[in-house]
Amino acid sequence: MATDILMLDLRQRCSFADYFVVCSASSERQIKAILEEIDKSLGQEGAPLLRTEGSTESGWVLLDFGDVIIHIFSPDIRDYYRIENIWADGPPIVRVQ
């Protein structure tokens, strides 16, 4: 299950994506399950996965759906990179803790 979910609106701040979704998963198995379910669900809605970066073993996976980029982090890696702070000027749309 994904935890600490954040969706940022980057439409006015970024040229390569409209939204960033950032979430955490507590194990490699959970990261894999989350990325597979997101890919399946968005694929069924007609949003093809364009590119994947990172790996479950590294504690970070990026899913690029074009206008939406999803980051799945282990808690330690998320705390280390603090990607939310890099894009802090993007207003949050959703925050689930």
C-alpha cells in the first residue's frame, strides 16, 4: 500500500509534466506491487506508460505517463532526496498521509 501520497500541480512551473505524484512504500515488494497496479489501472484508462526509471532494489521508481510523473520511494530514499522540496512551488492538489 502506498503511503504519504502527494500530488503537485506543475502546469505553471514545468515544461515536461503537468503533475508529479510522490508516494512511499515500505518494501521492495510493495514498490513493485504499487508500480504494477498503477501501470495496469492507468493503462486501462488509456494512459500508456512511456518510460520507467530506477528499480525496486534501489528504493526509487519513476513512472512517466507523459503529463503525469509518478515517483515511488522507500521512506529512507524519499527522505534523502526530498523531491517535494525541489518542487515546493507547485501547489499540492492531493495529500494523503
